[in-house]
Amino acid sequence: KAGVTQTPRYLIKTRGQQVTLSCSPISGHRSVSWYQQTPGQGLQFLFEYFSETQRNKGNFPGRFSGRQFSNSRSEMNVSTLELGDSALYLCASSLLSGGMGEQYFGPGTRLTVT
Amino acid sequence: KQEVTQIPAALSVPEGENLVLNCSFTDSAIYNLQWFRQDPGKGLTSLLLIQSSQREQTSGRLNASLDKSSGRSTLYIAASQPGDSATYLCAVQGTGNQFYFGTGTSLTVIP
């Protein structure tokens, strides 16, 4: 069974631009969660989607948004990029919603904002 | 809000040694706890998941225990190997319906 895939793996953007990251969960998983990882803040929860609905949201500004498609693939969008958005963005898929099930992580997208 | 702490932040041991990593959490009302390892610049690999009704889980040289009442979990690694060098993270899922991660323990196993 294929694991969680994320594209692109690396991205360099300029301040003020916007970016879209993609995550394809393990086949059969309907929950996709997004996390931001930085050296200073560690892993922080962004949001979770389950069956195309946002179920939970972390404490991030509205510039961070996401969506989920009917095939459970999810996208995360960040608008008006800031230097502080440079981070490793990880997505995780699970059979169950709300972190109830075991989470499986993708390799991440390394975003650098210059 | 759930807070998860991992001690120590870094650990260096000679190959072959047994070791224990610690994870503590402030809200004992959790549904499960999961241990992960992360290699530099990579995603997270799930090691063990302990449901709230369980007290421990084992996988190969790894054993994780959970004491909900005291808000603690330990990850025991037997006969450590250089390939075990990585950052180990614990995450708890509680009433907030999301995973809260600790800051991790960076492990170096010296050949």
C-alpha cells in the first residue's frame, strides 16, 4: 500500500506570494491533518479535514487555508507569504477523524520564503 | 490546553546500551499516545500507538508504556544501534481532538 505523498518536496517563494501544497493520503484514509514544523516552535497543528469538511483548526492566521477533495486528497494554501512561514509542512493521514486513529506522515514539503 | 514535554532534549549513548526516553503531558484525559521518529529533514515514522485503555505496546526492540493518571509515557529502546539515531517525538490525542506534540528527544548512538 502506498504511503502518504506530498508535492512538491521543496519550494522557494518570495514574500507576498502565495503557495499551494498538496497531500495524497493512504488509500482508504479519509482524514488529512496538516502541521507546520519549525526549529523554534516544533510541530504545530494547522487543521484537519475529514470527508471534505474541516473538522478542527489550530491557532494560525486566516492566511493559512485548506481544502479536501472527494478522493481525500488535500491542499493547503498560504497567501501573502511572510519570512516566518519558512518551515517544513507535514501532512498526516488517518482512518479516523480527530486524531483518534494512528497517524501516518508524509515526507513533508520544505518551504523557504525569501 | 494540553502541553507535552520530553526529557531529555538530547541524549548520546554508546552502541548496545539500553535507554529510556520520557514524555509527560498535562491533561490526563487522552484517547491515545503515539511515538514517532524523525530523521533530519524527513517526515515522521510511526513507532508505536498506545490506546488510552492500554498500558504498554511492544515492537521489536521498542517498548512504550503509558500511565495516564500520572501523565507519563516512556519509550524503552533495547540494545541501541547507530541506526536508531534520530529525533523521537511523542504525541497525545486528547479532548481537543487533535494531536499535541512534544519538542522531541534527539538521540545519538555512538558506534
